[in-house]
Amino acid sequence: MLSGREVLVSDIKRAEELHGHLGPFLVIGVRMGEIAGRFLNVEGGNSGMRVMVRVPLVTPFSCILDGIQAVTRCTVGNRRLKIRNSDGPIMAVFKLKGCDKTLRVLVRPQLIEVLRKRLMDGDPNEELAWEVASMPEETLFELSFSLKRKKE
Ligand SMILES: [Zn+2]
């Protein structure tokens, strides 16, 4: 069994390979995908997973999308990833087909601000990426669940 940290490192490597470089927002996407796998009980990707991501469609923010795609295997091509351009909060809503559980992962706005400033100040992308990899989940995200009841 791999430890959580080993899984994270290997997920980050896979995302980097897909994306072409390593940065903090890519790692945020990787961690969002891992959380979704854990809470929806489908680690390693599941063909029933769907995700809708709200994110500004400019780099570095949009790098999040490739982190999510690499881990969940919900992609633009297989139509299981929907993207909405957003000027506001960055969030992803994950669902499983045939299941009423929904998980919403919101990236804490303070974190985005800090990362944006540090990138502008010239802090190296890779260094920030590994910092994000080590941050506790609650520093990065606010999670909420809903269980939609089927209308009878
Ligand atoms: Zn990037």
C-alpha cells in the first residue's frame, strides 16, 4: 500500500507530465481530484464521475483543470468535465452517476491571493507547488456535501 503522500507525489508527477510544467495551481487541482475520489469512494478514477469546475480561464488559475483531469480522468474529451469561466471563486462540484451525493470543493480565496502575489514576486513555480502539496487540506479548501433527495 502506498502512503497518502506517495500517492500524492505520483499523482503530481502524472499531472505534470500531462500539463507540461509544475505549478501551485496544478497541485491544487490534483488535491481536489484526490479529495473527490476519497469522499465519493472512487479512488483512481471512475467512469461515473462528473465534475463541473468554475475557474478564471487564464493561467495560472486554469492549470487547476489539468490537475483535476489527471487524477479523476474526467476530461474535456470524454465530456465528464464541464468548465465555467468565473471571475469569482474557484470551485469544483463532483458527482457520481446514479448517486445523489454531491461534493463541492471551494478553493479558499485567501490562498489564491497569497499564491498570486508570490508568483508576481517571482517565487519559483515548483517551490510553490510543493508547498501547496504539503499544506493541510483545511488551509486549501472548504468542503461541502449535499445529498439530494429524489423527487417522488
Ligand atoms: Zn500551468
